[in-house]
Amino acid sequence: MSGRTTVERPVGVDVHGVHKRFGQHRVLDGVDLRVRPGEVTVLLGPSGSGKSTLLRVINHLEKPDAGYVEVDGEPIGVRRRGGRMKELTERATLVQRRRIGFVFQNFHLFPHLTALDNVAAAPVATGLSPRVEARERARELLGRVGLAGKADAYPGQLSGGQQQRVAIARALALRPGVILFDEPTSALDPELVGEVLGVIKDLATGGTTLLVVTHEIGFAREAADRVVFLDGGRVLEQGPPSEVLDRPRHRRTRDFLSRVL
Ligand code: ADP
Ligand code: MG
């Protein structure tokens, strides 16, 4: 791996007492979570338990009703002032959010841009790199996710697994300190899951901080430093995969695992 393709210094994420409700529906009910720099955390939980909402709060796509999130020790969207939290401007929040990569279930690529331009677009638009440099780096990143030959292909000409790998390269292009994945393989045909998980495992080995929502228990077992089980908007249990997956303490964790295994 060349020096230029390495990501930014890995950073930690600390979630402090986050509450979030939609109307009367309490979706996050006091979540505390620590992801240490360079660690891989897999977030498990039944459908509707609040996993996507938690990722969106971490990325400040959703504002928490109470509590806050720190990335690299810095509160997102707010700053402390005389013991109180004061909201940051949208612009200041955007700068913080760029340190957090996000990979979605449904890829979210721009259909009218080639793979190369999908990867190069954000660094140019945000002023991180001049166009020529961004395209050169995009080429390197596509190589890193095994798509060197697909630079000029449009998303519609790529398989789901290839599209998701482009999306991962695009996340890396902004040199994030942490990358959040929301069920990155659940929209894929089974035979394409492995190629995407392989790329995520490479990132994990490379020392990037990763928080991955997935039902792929095999991946959790192999790649995760910690597994967190979310249920009803609360962290029910967490620990190393050998504990949470093989000796779950709660019945709800056992029930969930018996359904997905
Ligand atoms: P998960 O990703 O674990 O399946 P989500 O975080 O997507 O769970 O959703 C948790 C609950 O919050 C669900 O009941 C969902 O319907 C609800 N929810 C999520 N986003 C919104 C929203 N923007 N408005 C209203 N309800 C929402
Ligand atoms: Mg979800």
C-alpha cells in the first residue's frame, strides 16, 4: 500500500447517553458506546432496535434529543462553553462530519458518474484536493478495492458487490478517521457478500476504526474486536465476540443469534 492511500489517523468514537425519539416512539433510550481508535466494532440487533438511527446520530445526520457524541474527543455538532453545550454552525459541523465515512446498504452512488468520478467527486467538491490529484487518488483507491479495471464504468454497469466496493473507495477518498457501515452487504446476492466483506476486513487489518452494522456473524467473529448488541434502543450487552456470540448473557441476545445464525 502506498503512503498516499493510507487513511487518516484512526480516531475513536464515544457515545454519551444518547436519547432520540420520533414522535412518541423512543428509538434510542440512553446509549453509551465507546469505539476505540483502530478498533472494529460490530453492532448487532433486531430490526427496529435503533442501529441505523445510532449511526445517523454519530454522523450527526440526526441530532440527539439528549446526550452527545465525541469523535476523536471532540463533540460533534456542539461545543462546550462554560460547562454548557452550544450548537455549532452547520458549516463547522460539516467539517467535523467529513472525518466520519459512511457506507450505506444501498450504495447511494451517483448513477450519472463513472466509478472514478464517484470516488473523486467529494474531495474536489469539498476543496480537499485539486481535481487532477483527486482523480489520481481515486484510481489508487479503486485499485485497493479490486476495481482498477472499472474506473470508467457507470454504476449501472457494475454488480452490487462492485458498486458497494466503489462506495467504500468513495468513503476512503475523504480520508476519514472512522468509517460507519450500515448493513453493507444486506442488499447483495449471497455470492457477492464475500468480496465486500473481504474489502472491509482489509480496512480492519489496516488499522482503520470501523463501526459495522451487520448480521454477518462470521464476519463479526473473524474481524470484530468488540460486538455490541442493541435491543429496544439500549445496549443490552457488549464484549469480545467470543463472549457475546458464544456465551451471550441475555435471553434476547440468544434469541437474536439463533435467528441469524
Ligand atoms: P434498525 O436500523 O435497527 O432496523 P432504525 O434505527 O432504522 O432501526 O429504526 C428504529 C425505529 O425508529 C423504527 O421503528 C423506525 O421505524 C423508527 N424510525 C427511524 N427513523 C425514523 C424517522 N426519521 N421518523 C420516524 N421514525 C423513524
Ligand atoms: Mg437499519
